[in-house]
Amino acid sequence: MIQIENLHKKFGALEVLRGIDLAVNKGEVLSIIGASGSGKSTLLYCINGLEPISEGRVLVDGVDVHARGTDLNRLRQRLGMVFQQWNSFPHLTVLENVALAPRIVRGLPRAKAEEVARRQLEHVGLGDKLAQYPAALSGGQQQRLAIARALAMEPEYMLFDEATSALDPELVGEVLDTMRMLAAEGMTMICVTHEMGFAREVSDRVAFFHQGRIEEIGRPEEMFGKPRSPKLKRFLAKVL
Ligand code: ADP
Ligand code: MG
């Protein structure tokens, strides 16, 4: 599981995370919603050690992410991450893009890495695009490629940072469907998202961020059906 205890994060004088306590259990899907600038992305970066923290602890399966001596490369193999925009390697085919990290980071032989890559590409519905170059893919296919690339590391957790925000509206559905499939398969997921429908239907819990704090957290029925926090009510009134 992922355990976050009293997490504070400052950029200079700006305190972006102001005491986050959160535990995400194996198999759970947590959606994080909240206004731009509320610290959602920063939280994900603190979870996989892309950003140092100012105070508190982040434990992934008991491993203290920010402790001196923690092998971050090894840790990140357990945490797949999908960003808003993922720049694939334009000179590599779809298959090569996904096989690269298993080969370089996991040290698999080329044939084995390509077998893993092919399996994950089929999984996200890109089994017929193996020999294409990324430029030939639509935005939705590019994001599914990014998901396949993360899955090829066989992670325990998947972190999504607005994976559909840069997509044309007609391409959002196919990426959400892929995320929904992973959730149904039992993947543990933290999804920063503006897709309230997804948050409501797919998540086990939803956390609403406001100015670096979790203002309210709960089951989606409660969060969307009877929000307690006036700030959450105002947020939902704007986005729904
Ligand atoms: P969200 O993902 O909720 O939109 P972010 O986590 O990206 O919010 O950002 C939270 C705040 O931290 C914002 O005010 C942002 O400008 C600031 N911030 C994010 N990254 C940096 C950085 N590397 N240096 C300085 N300030 C940053
Ligand atoms: Mg963000």
C-alpha cells in the first residue's frame, strides 16, 4: 500500500502541500480532484520520488521513498506513471517504445522485452500498431501507448496525472476505457482527473484537494451526492 503521513512540500517560500495524510490500499482506485494549483501533481511527484519533500513520510509497501539510501530506480518500477502528455521516442516504433524500458531498466533480453511489450500493447488495444511510428497515432492511441509503456514495467501501482486533459474530446473515452479496464483488473491506481464521470463511476474513493490539503475524502456517492465541505460544493457546482 501507499502511506502518506503529514506530507509537507515547499517550493521556496510557497507551501504547496500542507500536511497530507492518506493511505491507498492494494486494489484501490483513488481519484484526486481539485482546482488547478491545489497540489495534485506535486503529490504524485512526491509519491514516486521525482520531488523531494519538506516534512513527513511517503511509504510504498513500507519503503520510505525519501529516505537516504532508497533505490529510486527500483522503487519507480513499482510505480507506473502516465502524464498529461507523454513524448514517445519518435524514431522508435510503437513496439520498440514499449520494449525499451524493460530492456534497459529491467535488463530483459530483447526478445523477452518485446514479448512483454507486445502483450501490453495488445492489452490496451494497440496490437495492430506495433510497427507504426508514434507520429502515425492519434492522441488517444498515444496515451494508450503511454499506458502500455508504464505497464511494461509490471508495476504494482499506476499514477495518472490528467491523462486525458490534453486530448480532443472525442478521444477521451478510449483512454478512460483503458483506465477503467485496469481498475476492473484490480490495479491500484491514483488518478488525478478532471473527468468527474470517471471519478464517480470508477473510484473507490475520491479526494478533493484545496490549497495543498485534503479538504474532503470519501466514497464517490458521498462526495458527489452529499458533499459536506462548502468548498467542495462550490467546486462541483463549477465543474459539473
Ligand atoms: P495541480 O496539479 O493541482 O494543478 P501543482 O501540484 O502542479 O498543482 O502545483 C501546485 C503549486 O505549486 C502551484 O502553485 C504551482 O505553481 C507550484 N509549483 C509546482 N511545481 C513547482 C516548481 N517546480 N517550482 C515552483 N513552484 C511549483
Ligand atoms: Mg497538475
